[in-house]
Amino acid sequence: MSHTLNDAALDQLFRTARTYNAFSGEVSDETLRKLYDLLKFGPTAANSTPARFVFVKSAEAKAKLGPALDAGNYEKTMAAPVTVIVGFDQDFHEKLPVLFPHTDAKSWFEGPRENRFIPAFRNGSLQGAYLILAARALGLDCGPMSGFNAAKVDETFFAGTAIKSNFLVNLGKGDPASIFPRSPRLGFDEACRIE
């Protein structure tokens, strides 16, 4: 890494990127594959990569997701070209012999599943953030959100697995009329210190 991204790239990823509440357009399966092929390179502890993604795109899949959504998120999610369920696999350690082959990392996480919750949730959340940045890098707008019944989503999309849902992200071409004015952010001295 030898150079800083230019201002246009930094704007697209951070400064002018916004959370949208209405979307249009289409998102191809090819774009979704490109999206994953970018985000998968973001770092996670011991290359654990516990995130699991369901790209809810078809009318049938949207109908399955609908009953789990809070009222305020229903219409925008049903209208979005794609909604991503960002989940995390609590049995991620089973794949560590392949993902982290130079040591026995699987043994670090053996034992009761609840002991793997925090690393699975933490690293899966990181991967969800990578998804948002990768989507923006590919020219997609995002609408990440909570506001859903996780137990219903898990029952519908992850039954019989160790995967739990974390949050949702609507993807597509964002409608500028659907955003609020930019909210303030904490300044460096309020959020940081250098020691």
C-alpha cells in the first residue's frame, strides 16, 4: 500500500456516502459475486471469516423475510432490489483447518457454542462493515438496519444451523429524496486520544 486514495474515492466510500431509505434499479448476481469477492479479503481474527450472507432478491425470498421486519422497515425492504441478511456462524471454527492452516486454530474455539458467540459476532460484524464498503466501491448505495425479529429470520433462513442473523443491508441505487440531512459526528478530541 503506497498511496492514499484520491478524494473522489474517499467521498464515495465515506464522506458523501449515506444511508438510503429508498432504492431503485437492479443488482445482478454477477455484482453480488463481485461484492463478496471484495469483502472476503477484509481481515478477521485467525482468518475466521464467520460471516454468512443471504442475498434476498427473489419475490419468494422477500415474502419469507417480510414477516420478520419491523413496520418502519417493511416497505423500503420489500422495494429494495436486494436485501442482505448479514449473519454469523457460531461454528466457524470447523473451517479453520482450511482457513488458518499453519496452526491448530480450531482447538482455540472448541467447547460450548456460547463460548464462540463473541468472536463470531465481532468478526462477523467486521465483515458486514466490509460488505458496506465493498458495495459502495462497486457503485451501490446501502441501507444498513436493525429493526427486525432476529429469531424469525433465523428460523426462516438458518433453521438447523449454528448461524444467527446480525443485521440487514438494503442494496441498490439510492433515492436522494429518501435521506435525512447529514447528522453530526463526534470530533477527534471527543472520540479519540493519542497516548
